[in-house]
Amino acid sequence: MTEQIETPRKSFRPINHDTLAWKLFLVYDIFMMAIIVINLFCLSANALLLSNFGAWLFDLIQMPQLLAFYKSDLHPWVVKTESWFITFLIVELAVRWFIAIIHKHHQRWFFFPFIHWYEVLAIIPYLRFLRLIRAGIIAYRLQELGHKVIPQRWVKRGYFYYSVVMEELSDRVVITVIDSIKKELDTSSTHKKIIHDLVNHHREMFATTVAQVLQETLAKELKTQQQTISDGVGQVVIKAIEDTPELTQLLRLIPIVGGRIEQQIHSIGQRLGENITQGLIDPFVAGTPEKPNPQFVLISNQLSQLNIENAALEQLVESVVYESLDSLRRQVAVKQWQLELEKNDPPKE
């Protein structure tokens, strides 16, 4: 896109950059950027020459007559050309507004001056510096189209300093907010109510999260260790049978088949332990993380309804809140632009 042609939001047709009209608009963009830069350069030089510094400088180099010549002969031309340029900007803006209305570049005809606010304000003599925004936008668009108007090194450096400014501003705002929250928690008599409200607000989320965690970890581990647990319970049952001397003595009184019955009882005890274990574990391994089984949901709901009117629990919640704020503050205080600068700087010998 150029400064003159703005694609309607309703249109998604690709732009052909090889047409004569496009090339003419490209030339016009370059022309506008050039005359804006020249205009601002002339005005800056004029302000410098008419200042006290200009008079001191020409007196220092012993050329006051040159400054007098500029004031008498060239300065009126600078004022006149500035008047011409302001008239040109007004006419050019009106023509582009008319073209935008005809081609319906915007949803409403009066949107144009608001979208190009910097151009409207740049017409005012005291706001001439806003013309640099238009020149910068044209240069950026030309850069995006592949025309190297600005050296890549300058682009990277400019983006770096922009990131520095934005990061410093945002960090100051975030750190100030965090410090204000901590001060409010320290000084306010209602900070416990704030923490309680915070916990109450997240009880449902806490219950859901705990149920999913139990389903993903405990259920999976129970399923993995199911056979080991079954074998262990079976051994416990067998050990309980062996530790019952009355049963052992009774079986030994039965001739021939007494030992066989004792072995069968051990086998039955092993299977009984395995079946009991499987019956206890199966309800806990069913379900999915998206739909946990009812047992985990019940456990998580009971945990989420814990009464935090408890000194130890309140202290735990307050510690979590304060440490979270401190961790966030430390992270925000890290200056990413300094890390980037150190990474790009060559190591010193």
C-alpha cells in the first residue's frame, strides 16, 4: 500500500505492483517523502539561523554578513515556500479524501481525516513535526515492498530502541501495580477478606484441576502398579492364614488331604487378595482427564470446600500470594533489552 491508495477492508484482491498506475503512485510516494524531508530540513535550518545560537556562530566564524544576507534575501523565500507547501498539503489532502469517498476506501466518508489525523494536524505550523510521521510511514511501506529506503542496520537499531522504551514503560507500570497490591495487602485490614474472596472465586477451578491431576497421575500409577499391589495383598492374605495356628493345627489333624487342603487355602487366599485389590482399584482407574471418574470428582470437591478459617492455612495462602507477587516482580524487573544487547555485543578480549 502507498500513502494515496488504501485498500478497502471489504476487498481481499491481491495488488498488482507491476501496473503503470501502481508505479506512478510509488513515484508520488517517494516525491512526497522527499519534499517533506526537504521542507523540514529548511525550516529547521531557518530556525537555527534566526536563533541566538546562529548569530553567535556566525560572529564566531566572522561571517555576520552572510547571516545578514540570509535574513534579508533568503528568509522571505523560506516563509513564502512554507505557505505554498501548506496550501499544497491542504489541496493534496482534500483530493485524496475525495478519491477515498469515490472509491469507498472506508466504511464512512468522514473516517478519512480521523485515520489520517497526523496529516491534518501537520498542516498547523506549530505541529509541523508531525509531517515526519507521514514520511516515516511512506518509508516503512517502501521498505516493506522491498525498496531499501532505510538501511537495515538503522531499522534494527530503531526497533531495538523502540523495544527499550516500551519495555521500560511497561515494566514501570507493572512494578508499580505489584508494589501497590503488596502495600494494600500489608496495610489494609481487609486483606484477609481479599485473599478469601480470591480463594472462593477459584474453588470450582481448583476442584476441576485436582480431579484432572488425580486422573492423570494417580489413576495411571494405580493401573501400572495394579499387579504388584495384587501380589502384595495376596501375600498378606497368605501370611494371615499362616499366622492363624488354629487353622494350621486343624488341617494337620486331617490325614492325607490335610496338606492338600492347606495348599488350596493358600491359593484361594492369593486369588482372593488379587480380586479384592482389583475390585478396589478398578473404580479409580476408570475415566479420562476430560471426564474424571466420580471418586476423583468427589475427592476434589471436598478438597475445594476446605474452610480456610485456619491460622496455618491462612498463612499458607498468604505466603503463596506474596511469593507469587515477588516472583512476578523479579521477572518483570529483568531487562530483556540488556540481555539482547549483551548477546549481540562481541565478547571483550
